[in-house]
Amino acid sequence: MKRAYVFSLDPTRGQAGRLDECLRDHRRLYNAALEHRRTAYARAHVNIRYGQQAGELSAIRADDVEQGRWSFSSQQATLRRLDVAFRAFFRRVKAGETPGYPRFKGGDRFDSVVWPTDGDGCGWQREPGRVYLQGVGHVRVRQHRPIEGHVKTFEIKREGRRWMVVLFCDEVPAHPLPATGVSVGVDLGVVRFATLTDGTVIDNPRWLRTSADELASAQQHLSRCQRKSQNRRRARERVAAMHRRIRRRRADFHHKTARALVRAYDVIAVEDLRIRNMTRSAAGTVEAPGTNVAAKSGLNRSILDAAWGLFLVILTSKAEDAGREIRSVDPRYTSVTCPDCQGRCQRPRQDTAICTQCGSVFDADAVGAFNVATRAGLGSRQLRVPPVLGSCRLSRQSSHALLLTPLQAGRH
């Protein structure tokens, strides 16, 4: 298995300054390589490749003392980063998508440097509790958990005024959990984050919405600040810190939810969602452009706030580590297919599905979870779909606790 470990760094004032210089010089190299490619194509229609630019790196390091003090392999990784951006650009052009030509990086858009190999300009714990970086020194690491496997790649990241180290490890051993003999289907949603076939609801914390007022106030203050002023810099850091807090709370919720599911079930069936297609703008998709655009943008914002894609990645990773099985199924019509007669249901309300053939009334999310489980082959005879379920409110006891609320069966 492969795994990434993220730890906080505790650099001295001098080391923090050298880390800033490291980012600055790698950003200069990235921008210079981008300008080289642009100029060569504009003047002679020549496409510059990574191999050509990497071959010139030795001469650049010899002429520029500042570039010469950093690891050669980390600078190669920066050139590969630009090459990856161009490959993605040409792929989008061929696919007819919005190309998105690679851009020059400003100081606030280049916040990481990669060392591809342990021992080549970097080293893990050559001194106890420290990481070695060429040109920076031995930096203290706040290691809060042991590392398993073989450390292969280093990445240094700047988050606001904090520094982080990301260790990418190979050959990490798995930790299988004892079998429970239970399987489950999961229907992801916006009002409820997830509904399970065993009658369990996982509430949606809506981290972005709960912080919307505070975030809007901070962004309004930022918009009123004079450009290039210290007040604007501090206001921008405040907005960025709020977004980081929302992201971390969301990721914490996803990790705890995924861990609870992996511990409780042997096989977990989920929908193979195309989130990128689901969050496209409504502009131009109807006969009268502009109709329902506001409603669609609100739905898109809620989908992105739930971050289903991140949750599924985390769930898959934890399932692999625990020896569990994840089954992905086609998500089409899962919430509107009657579990009794397989007819098409209507949804007069978000939480209600009514079959047009047999007249059965169900909770739409429970129907979705049931159909996900049956499509995954988990055994429909052992599954039960309650009728219209009671509404589920978000518990305010703890924003960090996993909230599993049993559904109350009953008709409206």
C-alpha cells in the first residue's frame, strides 16, 4: 500500500526565512521555464519538452548562485510540475474542453516544493525528530504518529504562516479488521449526507453554510482594503485561514465517517458519481438562458460543500487498509426506482418518492440506498425499505463527533 503522512514543521526563524527563499527560487525557475516554452513557440513554433529544460538545469545552477544552493532533484521536480501542466493543457485541447493554458505563478500561488527521493537533497530523521532539507538544514518535525513503510518522496507545503511536510511512503502494511458479516448500501445526498440500508442517517454538517456569514463579512472587509496595503494582506490571510478551517473540519468529518463505516461493514456499496458533470453551470442548458441558474448554483455549492468525491477517496483508502470491499454502481435513477415493482417513482418532495404504478410511498434516500445495495448484489431479500421516514435534524452536541441517527419509520 501507499500512504501519505502529514506533519507540522517547527522551523527556527532562520530556517523559516530559508524555506521562504526556497519557495521563491523554485517559483522563479517555474516561471522562467514557462516563459522559455512560450517564447520558443511564439517565435519558431517549437515545443520545448521537459528533457530539454532539465538538460539546461546544470548551466542555470552554475550561473545563478541562488539556484545552485537548492537540491538538483527538487528543481527537476519543479520542471516536471510544469510539464504535467502542459500535458494536461494539450489533453484538454484534444478533448474539446476549456484549455486553461498554464499560468505564471505569483507568490501566493506557489506554496510547495517536492523532493522525489529520500536521501537526494533531503533526509528523514537523520537527526531524531527532524527532517533534513538541502539549503535549509535539519528542521524540527512535530511527529504525532509513527510512520510505516519506506519513505520515498518529500513535499514541503506552506499553509498561511505554518509549514507542513508530507511524506509519501511505499510498502505500507495493511491492518485488516475482523469480519462483521454485514454489508450496506450508501446513498449520498445534500440534505442528509448519507442514508444507509440498515435505517441509519448520517447528518450533513454543511461546514461552508454554517460559516457563510462570518466568511462573507471577512470577504467584504477584504474588498474594502486598499490594494498592496498591510491591512489587505492581513484581511487576505484571515479569509484564507477561514477557508482552511472549513476544509479541515470537512476532512475530519469525512475521516471519522469513513472509519465508522469501515469498522461496521464488510462490503460497502456506493454510487459511482460524476461530480464534475453534476456541478456544471445551468447557464445555456435551457431554452431561455438564465432560467434556474441561481437555483442550480445553490445546488452546486451544496454538492461541493458536501465533498462527496473526497469522502469516496477517503472511504476507499480506509477500506483497502482494513481489508474491506467497496463496490461502485451506476447511480442513475437509484432514488426514483420502486423497490417493489421496479417502476419509476415521482418525487413531489425532496424526501418522498411515490411509485406511479403500485402507489407505494417511500423515503427517496432510503430507496436510493436500497437500490444501490441491490445493484451491487448484496442480497435484496435481506434488505428492507421503510416507508416515508421522519425528518432528521442535525445534532448540535459536537461538531467533531460522527452523527449516526436511526431513521424513524412512519407515514406523514
